[in-house]
Amino acid sequence: MVITVEIRKMYKYPFELVVNIHLNKYPTPLEEHVTGIKTVEEKTDNISGIIYRRKIATCNNVIPKFLRKINFLNVNDVHIEEESWLDMKQRILNIKSRCLTWAQYSTFHEVSVFKQSVENPNWTEFHQKGSIVVTGAGKLNRLCEVFAQAFF
């Protein structure tokens, strides 16, 4: 079964501010489960000016102990890859995220877009879609998916 999530939000703040906060939000004491983030690749396209970044976040494994009896879930850290494309000319930030730790047993991905609002140029529109499919936990696949949904 596939769990899907879709979120739309309007931030009443300028695009530059919202993007800066998003790109620099971790690590922070306000989010105890994200223990680190490392930029592993960053480059700017000389023609378009688009800035590409690939980051790896290290997070605490928050899977409950009873689910960690499933061998592949019993790890200390979870690694999430985030790729982003920032186009300041078009005032849009596209982001794709996926879980690296359990890629062999599940598919977890998010696609997010921040863009300048057409309604008000001092506001920022946010749209995110995500999905989770667990295939490696047998009869507990659905339970793992429902648990993971809480972290979107």
C-alpha cells in the first residue's frame, strides 16, 4: 500500500527569507532528531545561474523498539538525501528528498517547491508531495508506513 501526503502553505514572508531559513534550518536544538547535515555537492550553472546542492542529513532512528525487531530497522542513524535547485531569476526552489538508509526495503520520497507568490510578491508559496511504500517488513509493511507518515 502507498501512503501519500500533500501540503500547501502560504508563507507571508519574502521568497529570499523563506528559502534562506529552509536551506539553513539544521542542525538546531529545536529539532533533536536531526543530528547533522553535510553538503556533499554544490555547483552553480554558469548559464542559468541555478544553484544545485546535494545534502545528507543524519537523523536519530525514532522507530519504536518493537518494530526494531525487524532486523533492517534496527540501526542507530537514518540518512536522508536532499537535492535542491535554487533559481533566483525565476524565484523558485525545487527540492527532492529520499531516505537512503532503507532504500532496499522501502521508498520514501518528498518533492517540495517554494516559489514567489503570484498573489503577493512579498509572500512565498509552498507545495509538498510525498509518498511512502514499505516492502521489506512482510505483514508489518502497513504498520511501518503508518508510523513513517507521522514524519512528513
